Amino acid sequence: MNTFNLKLDFPNLLWEIAGHNFPSLFGKRAIFFIFIAISFQVSAQRMAIKTNTLEWLAASPNLGVEFPLNDWMTAEISASANPWKITDKLFYRHGRVQAEAKYWLRNLLARHYIGITGFYSMFDVGINRRAYYGDAAAAGVTYGYNWILSRRWNLEVSGGVGVARYRLVRYQPGSTHGEPNESGWAPIPVKLSVSFIYIAK
């Protein structure tokens, strides 16, 4: 079986995409503990490349890869970013990296799965007179269903809920924000996707 090594440095990748000096909940080199200097073997026979259409509708380019761990489980790693402002008083800039482990109830990449996921996100969000700048780390459980459209293409609908630890600072759009000075926990949706999947074989 043909394999290749893939090394990913998500902290630096998101910093470059977003073009900001975002804060880090764990420190720049410790962003999202799963992703630090990650290295793994991916099977070229079964690797899937995917993108979430809901994030594209929110002007957030995104891409993910999924690969088998054994006969019943797969792992997915994805990233998305939105570095743009709609106006000076309306913007949703963010960067996100996410990992998910899935257990398939029948076959890999087909029909039902349940999973666990975690992500790290940096954000700078503004609406009218209020804006929020900070970061968050979250974990939760997921469920999804995968339809086989053809030999190479699948469609997946999935969602999940969990909890997040966040840090933020409130400021007025158009002004300079400070460093995060609030933190806490909150229940949140950890995943919501309608994804097209290309099976690379």
C-alpha cells in the first residue's frame, strides 16, 4: 500500500491565512494540543478530501482530509479561515483548526457514524457598535450520515454539540482592541456541515 508522510504546522498556517496577531489560549506553539507538529501516515488508497458548503456560504474557505485508522474508524483534520471585513462595522474574521475521530456503524465513509471532535478557533467579530476579539478551544460529540453519490464522490451531513473555553475582549468597531480580559465556559455547536467529499484512490 502506497503511503506518504504529511507534516502540518497549523498555528503558523492560520496566522499567515488570517494575517493577524491573534491571541492564543495555550500559547502560539501550543495551539490546540492535537495539532502541534503533527505527523502521520495517510493511506493514498482511501484518503478523502472534503469541503463544507455551509462555511463557503459564510465566506470561509475550508478544506479537510479524512483517512482510515482501522476497519471501523477514520480521522478527519480540517481548517477554515475568513480574513475579510464586509464593512468596518460588520465582520466575521476567524481561523479554525479541527480534529475528529469517527466510528462508522456499518462501513467506512458510508451511512451512519458517531464521533468525538475538538477545535481551536481565533475570532474577531463585529456587528454595529459591538465587537469581540479572542480565541476558544472546544470539544464535543458528533453524528453524521454519508451518502455515496458515485465511485469518487460522497455527500456528508453532520453536526455536534459540546462545550468551549473562551477568552475575549469587547470593543467598538473602528477602535483598537486590547488583549482578552474575559474568559469562561459555554455550551456551543461544535460542528455543522454539509460537505462534498472526493475519494482519492
